[in-house]
Amino acid sequence: MAYLNQPLIIVTFLSLFLCLAAVEPSLDLHQPPNQNQTMAYIKSSCQGTRYPDLCIRCLARFSNSTIDGPQHLVHLALSVSLFRALKTRGYLFKVAKELEEFKSDRVYLTVQDCVTQIDDSVDQLCQAIKELRMLNKRTTIDDNFLWHISNVETWVSTALTDASYCVQSLPGTKMSKRTATIKVKAQNVAEVTSNALNLFHRYASSYHVEARTSIKP
């Protein structure tokens, strides 16, 4: 399988390094935070997500840092989604390797399909994080600014769709322990990505309102 070739694995790790470098600037751990205020902000922001308890648990790890507003919170939420997707992809690579001798088996084919979907989710989340950083460089709410916002929304939505497709492709009953584990991991990627998308929608909505009043037809 192409996914399991050593050169591709090397390229994958290189792309991972570059992607994580894009995430790092959003994690500001240097300013002394008020942990209670940060945690309260996280809880309040997570209430509008589809999986609020999961949202709070994932972002609570950042409560000892300073979260500089909703855009920074979205960066953190997307980084959580990316790390979960990367971890799931690694597990899928391992399972696919173990099943390689059963290439005609339906489970093997399903796992390979999930590898493709989660791999796409990783790429989409990387692109979304990089695009979100571009918004830091813009001070004018214009069509170009909204174009960047649209790109982030598209990439995160696609990452969610890909992870959800993996979940739906797995059988719902009589699953092996390994298949059940894959489904749980993929479902987790879908849920944290859904939360990140909800947080982004809230962040972006204020700019859409401002744009309607500032951009002339």
C-alpha cells in the first residue's frame, strides 16, 4: 500500500512538523494568567457547542495560559482537533499494516478508506489553522478578509465531514474490539472538530455583521 511506504511516512512526518509549527504561535503560555477567569471563559464559550462537556475537558488543559480572545480560543480548539486526528491516523496506519495480508477483507478495505478520510482531515485542519493565522495580519474587514474566513469554515467543515464519513463506514453491530476502537477514535475526531467549528462560527459571526454595515455594494 502506498500509505505504508517508508518514503511517504517520511514525508508525512515532515508535513506534520510544518503543520505543528503553524499551530505553535497560537499557544501563548508566557503571560501570567488568571486561571479562574480563563476557565470561566472556556466554560462560557463551550456552552454553544454541540458537545460542551467534551469542549471544556479538551480546552481546560489551556486554563493555565492566557487565552487572548475568541480567535485564540479557535486556534486552541483546532489544535486539539488536529492532535486527535493525528493520533487516530497513526492508529489507523498501525491497523492497516497489521491487516495488509487480508487485502480482500471488507474490514481491511474499510480501514483503508478511513485512513484516507482521516488523512484528509489532518490536511484540512492544517490548512484551516494556517488560514486562521492569516486573519491576524488583516485589520480591515473587507472581501478579502471574509474570503479567509470562508476558507477556514470550508476546511474545518470538510475535516468534520471526512471524520464523520469514517465513523459511518464502520459497522454498527458485531464489531471486533479493534474496529470498535477505530470508531471511537474517529468519532472523537468528529466531535472535537464539530466543537471547533461551532467556536469558529461564533468568532466569525461578528465580522459578518460588521461587514454588512461597512462593505458597500
